Amino acid sequence: MVAEDSYKQALIVAALLAAATFSFSYFFFKVPQKPADSNFGKQFSLVLGSYEGTDVHLYEYRRQLLVAYAWASWCTYCAEELKRLAELKKTYGDKIHILAVNRAEPVPIAKEFTRQLGLGDQIELLLDPTDSFFKSIGGYAMPETVFINEAGDIVFHQRGPLDMPSLEARMKELVQ
């Protein structure tokens, strides 16, 4: 009887591990890495909010190098990646704008999350109460990062996290 229960438990564990492995493999190897639209043009018509409550028109960033990052406090990877983006902003300064767009969370939650990260004013923290930005880039995973050149073309779209060496490499390609 005990051996039979142990066997059943082992089968359940094996099934759970197989499901987890499949999910991980699907997410990292099957998710499309290119957006449906390679131009950021339609996003420039979006109006988001600042932490101070003012409207931020994305058209103000046309013809500038941009990294636009969709994040949320519940995203496992977002805290570390926001810190990495803030570090890169220190390196590249005025050559690049980094827009960190919160995905429809209540303002107090977004503010407290970023306050705890100590980001300072390195990146532009924006609020998107309707999640329109994420939808407009064909958001699929979390986080989502798009690198946009001065012509308004999306030169790279990452679905899921980026480590620091990958972020640095993409930033160098964008700024060149």
C-alpha cells in the first residue's frame, strides 16, 4: 500500500515537472520575437499619464531613440529589469529616452513599487490605465521591451526578460 502511494506521488510529481518544462520551453522558444508591426507610428498617438497626473503624449518622443518597457508590480522580472534600465540611462544620458509604462495598475501600487526600487529620475515612469500601450505593441508576455530608432522603427522587440549583457548589446546597436 505504501509503495503504491509513493508510486502515485512520483507520477504526479513527474507530470507536474513535465508540464512545467513544457510551459518554460513554449514561453522561451515558441513565443514570436518580432512584433506584428515593425513601425512604432500608431503608438505615437497614445496619451499616457505621468506620476504627477499630467498627460504625456508619446508623439513628443518622435524622432528620438527610445526604449519602451511594459511593466507591472506583479511581474517577476520587472523589478530587476527596471533597475538595469535605470543603470543604462546613466550610461547613455540624453542620447536615449527610456519610457517605463505601467500596465493598468492603481497609481498608489505603481508609485510604491518604483519608490522601493529607488529608480530616481533616470527613467520616465508612465501610467497606462487602459493598458493601451501593451495592446498596441501586440503584448504577449511580461515584460515586453521595444527598442525604437529615430525613424520610428521598432528595431528589436523582446517578449520576456532581458539580462544586462543583452540589454547593453541592444542599447549599443540602437545608439551606434
